[in-house]
Amino acid sequence: MAAAEAADPQLMLGVGLIEKDTNGEVLWVWCYPSTTATLRNLLLRKCCLTDENKLLHPFVFGQYRRTWFYITTVEVPDSSVLIKVTHFSIVLTAKDFNPEKYAAFTRILCRMYLKHGSPVKMMESYIAVLTKGICQSEENGSFLSKDFDARKAYLAGSIKDIVSQFGMETVILHTALMLKKRIVVYHPKIEAVQEFTRTLPALVWHRQDWTILHSYVHLSAEELEALRMCPGYIAGFVDLEVSNRSDLYDVFVNLADREITVAPLAKEAMTMGKLHKEIGQLIVQSAEDPEKSDSQVIQDISLKTREIFTHLEPFSEVSSDGEKLVLNFEALKQRRFPPATENFLYHLAAAEQMLKI
């Protein structure tokens, strides 16, 4: 097998099993290799089996300190060999963002556990994928790691859906992402939060950076501390209490009510002008074109984004140490852009670390 193919599966970090027994107790039963107590507690919190509301979420995903987690949960049918278990969750941790890939693999692991009632077969399959990138089985389905391209995962969400919900206000999200601001998204349903948040980084396609995505966050001390260490982020919550936590966001999206709010402290950097109106109109026109696919809309936004960076080029110069491009603010001021455009370009230079220290 080619080295490149064998290298890809090394993105997986671990596999774990959580069970809910007939007494209603939820336990972390098994994992390979070992995991930390902090991560174990976090994953118990994320798996829906510990929820009071008894709602089953078949698949959730998120990130904690650069470790991605993917959790598939199933109800145990009466015919299964698992007599004392009512539900269980299979947890995969990995270094990469690829929900479709890990949903497919965890479903296979679930089928194995339902059939055999022992983690041994799961571990064998996990090691097969880790070392060879493939696991095959007649009755439980086959999985080939290289079938799941990262770029496909980046394009899986729908920008058109976001624009159909927010119209011209989508430019607020685009601006916040360009300036690496903190975006918090709320909806009571985790599936809605995850679908919406996973799509947002595509608005700044030139960065292709999904590490800013934290699609499932609880208001727990260690999760919020990890979030605060990120300069800009997209964080998804199902707890409405987050709306009162203005220390966590520059832009708050109430997905349930279709409302976007800019926090008072972020208003100056987020002032909208003629340039933003142009960008907003382009986004809406492109997204409303029935002939265009989501990836074509992303391409249109990306071309407009590149155009914005060309505005900065004439005012950029090499820093005194010759290491990077920095903004010549005096030259920018002399160009006499409208105040909102000048303000935006200045804050964009700050986000791209182009300001002279």
C-alpha cells in the first residue's frame, strides 16, 4: 500500500464504549488505547445517554483542544446478545474534521457490538483501519478510509441554506469570520446547531480552516476555558443560557429565532459600509441563483474575498526584519476610503497579523 494511503488512517486517536444499563446507569465501559479522565468526562457529557430529556441523538461531533470527537448512539433491540444494556454509544477521537467518515465507521462498529457483545471485534477493526486504512466484513459492511476526502467534508454543508435563512445579514457572519471574531450559535436541537456551524468556515474558503469550529459546547468550566484560548471561533450551544454570556461572543446567532446580534464591544470593528453592502449583495445573488451549486456559491464568495485582499496589497510592505508583510497605516489613510471600508481593512490587517508591533 502506498505510504500516503497508510498515513491517512493515523489521524485516529482512540475508540471508546459507553453503555446505559437496564437500571438507567451510564458507564464508560471500555476504550483503546487509554484516555484521560477529563476527556472521558467530556465524552460522557456529550453522549446523549446522560441527558435528562431522554432524547436520542444518533450522531454528534465536536472538538475539544484540537481533538475531534464523533459519537454514534443506538438503542439495543431485544434480539441482541446485550441483555443488560438498553443503549450504547461508540466514541471515536481523531485529529481531523470529517463527520461523514467517522459516522460511517462508528455505524460499522455499532453493528459489530450488537452482534458480538464484546469490544474485541471492534478493536480488531479499529486497528485494521489504523494500520491499513480499511476494514471489511461481510455482515457489518466495509469501510475504506480514503473514500472520505477532507475537502468533501468541508463542502458537505449548505451555504444556500444559511443565506435563505439570513439573507443580507449573512454578510455579518462573513465579516466576523474575516476578522477572526468569536461567533456563538444557539439552537435547542443539536442537529441544527451542527449543520449550521459546520458550514460557516466555508464563507472564508481561502483559509480552509475548520479548527475554528467547536460545534457542540457545554457551559462547563473546562470547555469554556479551552474556548477562550482560541483567538476566534464558531461555537455551537443548545443551552439558551449562553445568550446571557456576552463574554463569550462578538456575534450571537439565535438560529431558532433567525436573529443575529453584534455584541457592543465588537460594533466598532464590525461597522458596515458600502463594501459590506457589495459583498452582501454578491452573496445573496449567488446563493439565490437556482443554477448554482453550493460549491459554486463558495467559489463566488472566495473570489470576492480575494478582491478584498487586493485592496490591502498597495498598503502592505515588508516588515523591518524582512519576515512578513505589514500594513502601512499612513498610506491606507491617505487613500481616503469611506470610513467603514478603512476601518474594515485596518481590522482585517489586524486579524491577518499585519500590524506593526
